[in-house]
Amino acid sequence: MCPRTAPPGTEEVPVLLRLRTALLAAFSALVTVLALAVGVPQAQAASALPCDVYATAGTPCVAAHSLARALYASYGGPFYQVRRASDSATTDVGPLATGGYADAATQDSFCAGTTCVITKIYDQSTRHNDLTVEGAGGAGAADVGAPADALPVTAGGHQVYGLEISAGMGYRDNSTSGVAVGGAAEGMYMVTSGTHVNGSCCFDYGNAETNNKDTGNGHMDAINFGTECWFSPCYGQGPWVQADLENGLFQSDSGYSKNTANTGTGALPFVTALLKNNGQNYFALKYGNAQSGSLTTTYSGGEPAVNGGGYSPMHQEGAIVLGTGGDNSNGSIGSFFEGVMTSGIPTDAADDAVQSNIVSVGYGGATGATGTLTPASEISLRATTACCSTDYVRHQNNAAAISPITSASSVLDRNDATWIVRRGLAGGSCVSFESRNYPGDFLRHYNFALLRQPMDGTAQFRADATFCPTAGRSGTGTSFASYNYPTRYLRHYDLGVYIASDGGSNAWDSATSWADDVSWAVSAPWAP
């Protein structure tokens, strides 16, 4: 809230004026927290963002990282930096407006005709705890930057990018300000994805060692998200929100899960993962669907009493890590859209208010365009062959297939048959197809078969996931030539989808009905 001044002709005692200003500001912020906590739409509440909420609750952010949006209503600085391959030049990407969403067009323009990697993620707090590409550690060689265009997503109705981590990628700051050390209390959350995970160590965000090595139990305090079950039993298939407190991924004070209901988040495309720790005798884990609903607490209790101790009190060192373990164990994969760390352990009410604000962002919402091959348009691809004119390209068990889709089909099936058109990953005059419900996953060919896989930034993946539209070879619809096999076209054959030539040694190269099978109707999306 801006300081108020007395109207002309009015005299006020300066001390009283400052007191009134402070009280009004505090009251306004409290109203915001309460409004968010009970689910009042953001447009009807004051424009408090996550770090505003936490500051009002007395646990200010000491780190605030996001590629997608501002985490303070007053923040207008850069979100992240990209470096392009053609000349190694760099540029910063910031918000469209103060307190707003990322100006992704800056990245698109700067990286046009080449590729870019993310070299820095700026801390939006006054602490300036910026993350840069992580160096070598006790368990891993130096990392590389993530491809800047690997994770396009809609947030707040805007086209922005997230951070997609593949094995060998990670970010870190070993010289921070204000981050908890030596048993101090802290909280943290990140918005991630349940569709891009694995069971390798360790997709973390939070407090880590300052020397990139494992220095002992309790020297980390970070959120871990993945399918690695360190202490058995874990229930369900995951992925789980766990606490990486060093030398273990913890779901309770005993390490293993004591909560049989905690079977993981499943393949939610957007997940809020939260950890808080008083550094002495208590930690808690929570998760939520970042698109709707509230948080679920999976554990709240004492610090771990396993591995010979060392977790009560904690021994945090105060570095910040993103995408790897504390010793740069970097075999994990994951997605990151935003995250913060606080000084002090936040209240449950503040956590709930932040979750409400995250939901209001509308991560993964509709792009606003449908039925065309214009980038950011959502489409479904219908077969035009007489046998299969009600069948659509969809992903199933990571592979592309065709199957009948109607308005009576399940929500899952309709989502699986919806694709977002993106500028060609290997060439801007062509297109790539991103999965609607698996953010950052694209259709690509491998051994001529079409698969749904996460974009890893390699030149091979870019070429395999790029298709060039041409007039339908049957005289109707659109055909899609493979970027790196230009005589092969996207074809359905025996319910599978391939890149196929008109005649050849493979069964899917059969000349029978080839022209019809490679001609597709670009249709309105089936996703609800």
C-alpha cells in the first residue's frame, strides 16, 4: 500500500501519520490473506502474491524464483536469463507489467532461428539469491543449462515457459543471504509436475550444502519430488513429496511413510509441493493440485530419528539447489514453474492462502486459440481414411495411437487426444505438437514410430519432434512431413502412428491407402 499524505490544508503529527499508514497497510494485507484463505477469487481480493502473503504472516521470503510470473505484487525485475547458441549473447526475460506474467515474446524473438538455454534464474526477493548453472559436486559432473523452450505453458492466460530438467541439468547458489542455517526455521514450496518424474536422485528445491558435497545428516532441508522410495514402505506409485534432509528422502520421522493414504500425486500436470521445518523438532509435508483445491498434509511431526541421528537439531548450510541433490546427484528429471523459501516456519493459514493464489494462476489453462496450425492453438488430429474417420491421434502408454473419440469419451481420453501447436522445435516454419495434459512432452518419432516424450533439448529430439505441414496428399486435409525424413509423413497404420514413405520395406510403408492415411483433418480440440 502506498503511503498516504494529508489533503491540502490538513495538518497531522508525523508520528501519528506514520502509525496510521502502518495500521492501514497491515489491515489491508490481513484482509488479503483471509480472502485468499477462504477462496475469494483473486480479482475480488487485494493483489497479494505468495511472497506478500508470507511477509504479512511474519515469514518473509528469502528466495523467490519463477520463470512464469512475479511472486511479489511490486516486483518488476527480471525473471530469468537465456543464452543463445548462435553467438553466446544473453538477455533477461521479465514481466509484461509489474507484478505480472513473463514476457515470453522477448525470449521467442531473441532465440528465433537458433536455440537458447537458461543460464540464470533471478531471485525476486531483496536477498538476490540468484541461481546459476550448477558446478561439479561429490556425485556429479558440472551441469548444463536447461533448454529455454522445452516447457511452454499457459499461466494467467499468457503463454510463458517453465523449467524442464533432464538428467545432468541443475542450478545452485552457494553464497546466499538470509537462508536458514544451523537449525533455523524455514518453509518452502515449489510448483512442479507429476507427469515429468523419475526414480533417480534427486529432483530437489531448497536448502543444501555450500560445497556441493554430502557433509552429513541434517545438512540439507529441501523438497524432493519423484518416484524414488528411499525408506520402505512407500505406498502407491508416487510421485511423492518428500523431504531431502541428506542421506535420505523422508516421509516421516522414521523415514518410511506412516500414511497409507499417501499414494503420491499421480500424473497431475501441476503440483504444489511444500515442506516446512522448525529446524529443531518438527517438520511437515504437504501437496496440492496446483490447478484446483486445497493442500493435503501427508506428515506433520518430529524430525527423523534414523541413520544415527543428526536431524534434531538440523545443520542447514544455507545454499539453494534446484534440480539436483546436495552433492549434485543429477540423474533426476523434473519440472519447475515457481518456488519460494521463507525465513521462519509459515502458518498453515499462510500456506492455504498461497495455495489459493497458485490455483488462481490457471496453470495449464486453455491457450485461447483452437483448431488451426497457428502456434499456441489447441487442436485434435482426425484421420480421414474411410475406415477411421472418427479416430484421432492420442497418446496411450507413452506411444501415439489412433482411437475413436467422441463427446461421450472420458475426460482423460479427450485430453490425451488434444495437442498444442508449437513453433517447430527444429525449424520455425514447421510445427511441433505438445501434449495438452503432459506439459513439456511432445510427439516425436523414434525408429519411425511416434511417441510422447519430454523435450530434452538435443538437436536429435528437436528434429524428430518437428513436422512440416503440406496440402493433404489425398487432396483433402493436411499432411505432415518429417523434418529430418522429408519423404516420410505422419501416418496411421494398424492403429499405430508412424512416419511412413509411400512404399518401402516396413509394414507401415505400404502403398495401400497411403495418401489417405497421411492426410489429417486439423480439428477443434477435444480437451474440455
